Amino acid sequence: MSWVTKTFNSTLGQKLLMALTGLFLILFLVVHLAGNLQLLLPDEGESFNIYAESMASNPLIRVVSIGNFAFILIHVIYSVVLTRSNKKARPVNYAVSKASTNSTWASRNMGILGTVILLFLIIHLRGFWYEFKFGELPTAVYDGVTYKNVFAIVSEAYSNIAYVIVYVVAMGFLGFHLSHGFASAFQTLGLNHVKYSPLIQKVGAGFAIIIPALFALIPIVMYIQTL
Amino acid sequence: MNLTLKIWRQKNQSDKGGFKEYKVSDISKDMSFLEMLDVLNEQLSDKGEDPVHFDHDCREGICGMCSLHINGKPHGPLQTTTCQLHMRSFNDGETITIEPWRATAFPVMKDLVVDRSSFDRIIQAGGYVSVNTGGVPDANEIPIPKRIADEAFDAATCIGCGACVAACKNASAMLFTSAKISQLAMLPQGQVERKERAEKMIAQMDAEGFGACTNTGACSAECPKGISLTNIARMNREYFSAVVSSENV
Ligand code: HEM
Ligand code: SF4
Ligand code: FES
């Protein structure tokens, strides 16, 4: 075994991959949110449609988006690998456990939280990304240029209360995942320092509330607009 | 006080094992938890029954030999060793559930006794320093800043009890291993084998079947010596920098 494969087969190497991919996904969430908030602009989706088209045609963004899929895949694969080996390390559970007195619920249930996020991702990608790439989309014309009208399928989806509920609930799970994951990733990278760790923890706690809340706000507002 | 004890009994490593209930009465609040078990064992011996096997040695909180998962927590309700836990932490009439540490790398030998020699093998893999033979060196010959000496000493207070493994949902030995790596990595004496140590001890830790770290912090919260999570971050740095820079291909 070469030193590289040996490292990534070690528990620490696998955690390193989880932390790096997790931090990349966190960065992606910010960019994704900034783009999506344009859905709430009062221009019938003009800015959003132009933005979506420009993202899809930008070669740099295409590379990043392939990387993004790869990182989600690595994050998911290693979450399965780690969760399985962690279960194997404790095959017999305690009859009585007071784990809630020594650790947070989210930290003990990252696998469950991640699985719900994954299910949501599948629904989300099928509904929007797949439609945008391969579906029959209505078009809109701005300044004589024809654009795919993604805004139309988004607002149609968000007129369905069931869809809105799925989104809002999923964001709750994302919030819990981040409430542990954000600071945890820094600890995994070995970045634990008396000066910076308290700040990282505060930023992480804020991030875990604000980012999912803003994501959840979009379908809620768009649903209210259709009433 | 009168108590009901629900204790894990298991004849040997291959036995399936199960809980058995016992009653003890007239227990003094000033007894240690182990003394309370001694009372139970005398009762059992008098009746010709097999006493409950449990580990202990110093009964002073310094050797790390005592274990026991008591009412859902390693070493019971306080952040201390079981030998330093007293019956005043319990209520009269209470039912106390006592289980062995649960981990693949800590197989149950009998009743509440687990085999923690996996910890010894982690130490053997690299938890040592090479020293020159010859004359005794002068004390304080090598200057070490007080803050570093204190931090290394804090890490060195780990008594190898395994409560960190017992508390962790992944039965991970990261807190123990990181304390043992840290205490040497911070000192000048530990520099010679520094990279090799990190690589070998972590390889051994994985080979023993301990889980990975999810950074839940349960280990440190239950550690009788309050070993800090900063040691785990330091171990990660030691390991990552060792694998990219050592000559071990
Ligand atoms: C936008 C989506 C996601 C983000 C931003 C994210 C972020 C993170 C971060 C930052 C961590 C901490 C890494 C560490 O402790 O070093 C983490 C851990 C984890 N993630 Fe995710 N994650 C996402 C999606 C998922 C998905 C889809 C799954 C799985 C099916 C998943 C499963 C896990 C698991 C199991 C852990 C804990 C690993 C361990 O035991 O240490 N995550 N995630
Ligand atoms: S780190 Fe703490 S809990 Fe773990 S073996 Fe050392 S003293 Fe015991
Ligand atoms: S018996 Fe030595 S620490 Fe408890």
C-alpha cells in the first residue's frame, strides 16, 4: 500500500476528507444562497433567470459544479465508511446510556442528519437541476435574448405546500448538521487554538441558523406570494 | 442505604452474558463504589456464589485500573474514577445498573472485567523516547518553557482508564492516543521519534478496531483527568504533517 492510500484508509485520513469536503460544501451553500435570494427580487424572475443562464454557461462555474458533485459523493461515501467502522467498534450497546449529559444530539446523529439531507438533495436536484439541464422549460425574453425560465418552474414548485414543507424541514436538518459540522471540521483539521476556536464556534452556531433560515425563507415567501 | 444492583454477569469471553439483580442493604454513604461492591461480593462468597469480577488496583484514583459503566455513564455520575466515587452520589432505594466498558478493542473477559491491552499495544507502537545510556544528566539541563512543560504534563496525567473509549459513541481511542502523543511531541526529548511516533501509534489504534472521531466531546467530558480536546487537534496536526513529510513511503 502506498503512503497515500494508507493515509486515506486511516481513520484520520478519512476524517480529513470529510472535513475538507464538508467545508467546501459550506462555502458552496453561501454562493448558492446568494444566487437564490434573487428569486425574491420583484422582477418576475428576470435577474434570477439571467443569473442561472450565466452560471450554466461559465466554464469556470462548470468545473466548480463538477467538483461540487464529486465532493458531495466523497462526503457521502466516507460518511458511510466511517459510520460503518464506528458501529463495528461498538457492536454491543449499553443497556443504559446518558450520552445526552456529555455530548450534543446533533454530534451523535450526523449520519441520520446527513441521510435526510441526501434524500432532500435527490428531490432538489431532480426537481430543478435536472429540469434545467434536460427538461422542457418555458422561455422568457429579456432585451431580445431568450432565456430558460427557471423562475417559472421554481415558483410553480413553491406554490405546492407539500414541496414547501419538505424544503423547510430539510433546512432544519441542515441546520443541525451544520451546528456540529462547522466547528467540528476545524477541529478535524487540527485548527484548535485558544484565540480562534471560540470565534469559530460562534460563527458556526450563527451560520447553522442563518444560512438554513434564509434558504427556507425563499419557498415560504414565494408560497405566500401565490396565495 | 438499601440498593438494587443490576449487574452484567458473563462467565468468560465466549459466554453471551446477561444482567442479574442483587440487593445490598445497610450501605454507608461514605463508602466508595468499589467498597459497596466488596460488600456484595462478601455476601455472594458467604452463599458460595461466584463473586462479581471487576478491575481495581490503587483505589486512589491514580492507576486507571477501575472501570464500570454506572447508570449510563463511565465511572458513574461524577467526572472521577470509580474508586473515588462515593455512595453519597446515589439515593436510598435506587436501582444501579452496572455494565462493562463496551468496545470491540476492549473484549469482556469476565463480568465487568475488560481487556485493555490494546492501549498497551498503542503505547508500544511509539509512545516512548530514546535516551542515551551513560551518566545521569543534570536536572533542568534542557530548558523547557513553563507553559509547554505544564501542557505536556496535563496530557501526561492520562491514566489509561479507557473511560474516553467507553463514553464515545464510536468507541474511539483518540483522546487517549492524542494525550500519549502530545505529552512527548511537546517536549524536546520527544523530537527524535516525533513523526514515526504519530504514524505508528495511529496505525496501531486503527488496527485495534477503535472507531474514528466525530468530535462529540463525550470523551473529554467523562475523562477523570479532564484531558482536553486540544490534544486531539494536536494529534491530527502531528499525523497530517508526519504523513506528508516523513520518509516512510
Ligand atoms: C450541504 C450539505 C452538507 C454539508 C455542508 C456538510 C457538512 C459537514 C461538515 C462540515 C462535517 C464535519 C466534518 C468533520 O467533523 O470534520 C460533516 C460531517 C458529516 N457529514 Fe456532512 N455535510 C453535508 C451533507 C451530508 C450528507 C448528504 C451526508 C450523508 C449522507 C453527510 C454525512 C455526514 C456525516 C455522517 C458526518 C460525520 C462524520 C463523522 O462521523 O465524523 N453530510 N458534514
Ligand atoms: S484520556 Fe482520560 S478517559 Fe481516556 S484513558 Fe486517559 S484518563 Fe482515561
Ligand atoms: S483503582 Fe486505581 S484509579 Fe481506581
